[in-house]
Amino acid sequence: MFANPRQSAAEGIPYGVVIQNDLLDALATGMTLPLVSARDAVLAGF
């Protein structure tokens, strides 16, 4: 888990979590998911 480094988005999406499996370590990219409150997710239509 990490704090959102983008100041412009941190208010709505304050944290993220890395979900990439070790099997994908060879890739130069990573997979992350935003962490938001349930209320904010409902308001955003998730």
C-alpha cells in the first residue's frame, strides 16, 4: 500500500495497492489498484 503520489488525484484516491504477482516480475510495469472509501466508490459509479 502506498500514498497516491499525484497531488491532483490524492483527495479522491488517497492510496493505492500493488497487486502484481511474482510471476509477472519480468515485466517493466506493475499492476496497482486505487483504494477509495465505499462512499466515494458509490458516488463514482463503481
